[in-house]
Amino acid sequence: MIKIELDVHTHTLASGHAYGTIREMAKSASEKGLKLLGITEHAKGIPGTCEDIYFGNLRVVPRKMYGIDLLLGSEINILDYKGTLSLSPELIDKLDIRIAGIHKQCYRVGTIEQNTDAILNVIKNPRIDIISHPDDGSCPLDYEPIVKAAKQNSVLLELNNNSLNPVNKRMNARENNLKMLRFCMQYEVPVLLSSDAHDPVDVARFDFVWNVLEDIHFPEELIINKDVSVFQNFLYKRR
């Protein structure tokens, strides 16, 4: 098992359904040996989450805590098949890290073609760095064009530990991740492992995704989490 240096999809109390503060999450990340932590609160569309002013004021938060670097951003909702996002371009531009994903609280699930178009249109948006949990079988996707578009547009596709957790796993998440990963291997597309932690105890938790990666013999060189400098260079090029 490779050493993981970063976990950049996590949530705090500000998201409305998570249970740690920024400092508690950062302390946990430090204790678990990470070098980089991302905190990505839900944008509007999820009940109880942040108002826009939260993202507009992130500049006041230190970007180093407990000896680790901190990235502050958002997991932005994809609202429709055109790839409309739930955060304005002006606010997205203020974020250190920009994730976008489908959440059924604010997205009407369509056909596989419509859902795939929604993801493809967001991948083409130069403001978005990462597509979160593209694995939910209740919102079916066509993975080959998504993987090819991710490579063409230098966007990361996420392998989400929470999706595979039996406590709250998404429909057919394992099978869908295997489909996606096979195309990533075929086209040499890197992936991002994420804990999607909603509590400090789950920061840097990747046990369920490791099982999938090992089963498919996924190459280590396509896992971006193993090198902070590689991930930081990825973000630098996108800015």
C-alpha cells in the first residue's frame, strides 16, 4: 500500500451535516501523517449548508495548521444537464480548490445520456478541478466518454471512500468504480482518492477504495494522492 500525502475532499460543521471544525479536521490530518488537507464545503442546494458569503470570506482562514498545508474550497452542485453550477463564477474564482458533483437533492436524474452530458459539460468548465463521486448507480453514467474528457481537459475523477462504505454506500458504487477505473487504466488517466470525511475520525480514510484498487491491480502511478508536489502542480497548471 502506498503512502498517501493528501486528502482534499472533506467537510466541516459548515456543511450542515458534518461534525468537525476546520481545526479539528486539520489536527486529525496532521496526526495521520498527511501533508495537505482540502476542506470543501457544500455549496447551495444541500439543506443547511453555507451561504455564498462563507466562500467569499475564506481569505481570513490560515492556510497552514498543525504543520500541514490547507486548501479551502467547495463541493459545488451540478444543477442540470447543461452543467450549470450552484456557485457563481466570481465565488468559484476565490476558492483554492473546486470540486463539482451531482447530488440528488438539487438535480433531476435523467437518462444515461443526459446525466453524462451534465458531467461532460462540467469537465469542460475550466474553473472545475475535480468531479466528485461519479459512481452512483441511481444516476447512471457512460464512463468511457467521461474518462476521455477528463484526460483531454486535465480534470481529476474521484474514487470516493464514502461511496463504498456499507453505512451509506451509493447504489452499485463498486461496480461503477471498476468500470471507470478500467477506462482510466486504458487511457492512462489519473484518479484522486478522497475520504469525503464528515467527521475528523474519517480524514485520510481510504480502506474501501483500496479494496477496489487492489482487486483491479490499478497502477500506483495513476494515483495522484501519493505525491503532494504532483497534485500542487496539477492545480498550478489549471490556474
